[in-house]
Amino acid sequence: MNVNEPLKPGETRVSLNWASDKWVVSRRVGRTTIYNCRPLSCEYPVVVMRSMATISRDANPKALARFAENEAALDGKVTIVSGPISRKVDGFPATFYSLRVTGSGAAKHVERVVIAAGNTGISLGAASINAGEAKRALQEFLSKLTIEDGGPRAASN
């Protein structure tokens, strides 16, 4: 899909215009990208993860919340601090969580959102030893996220 071409029905385009002077891509695995804050660019170390998957265009809000909750459970011993909170991101349904993850090393604060954008599920999460830093990082990445949707495909006969 060329970013200069108009979207066709059934297509969803997601772009993230992250600040390369502040963030560096530490690794990519499949459709997951992990960003680290450059040294001295953030008050506390923070990591942001973005992943995408193909989903049903008509995602059930309860299924979206359950998906976010199950995804959070993969991170270790998790305590949900707040959430699920349902909101819209660029007009698409989204579920927000604040989590505390304990296990090896210092406890981490995780801010996470799962967005059902057309036929694409987008997961953004920010983790830091400082809750405020995690919230700021997630908000920064959300503000740089652009979602375009071509709408549903035409019904076939």
C-alpha cells in the first residue's frame, strides 16, 4: 500500500511520525516495533512498544477489552491500576489500561491502549519505573499516530 495512493475499501493505513531525535528503534519483530528513549531525553528510562494485527472490522467492545486484558497478562505479574476505560482514538474504539508489573527487577508502570481501527488492531504500550513518564510517553506516541480507513469492502454477490 503506497502512502500517496487513496485507500481502497477494506484497507486501513496506520502511520506513526515519532520524534527520531528523542526515540530510537531498538528492535523490530514482525509487526512489533520497540522504541527506547534516547539517553537524557526522558527524565526516567522508558520503552514504547507498538504492534499491529489484522482483526475483524466490527470488533466487539467487550472483546476489545478482553484482548487488552489478556495481552497485559503476558507481561509478568500484573496488577491493573485503572481500566479498562473505553474511549475513542481518531474516531475508533479503544481500551486504555494502567498497569503495575512486578517480577524480575524494579516494578514497572505500564500505560497501554488497544485500538480497533478498521481491520487493524493497534496496541501501544509505554513502560517505565515512573508512572508519569509512562503516561507522557504513551500520550506523545498517541499524538503522533495517524489512522486512515477506507471503510468496509463492498459486499460481494
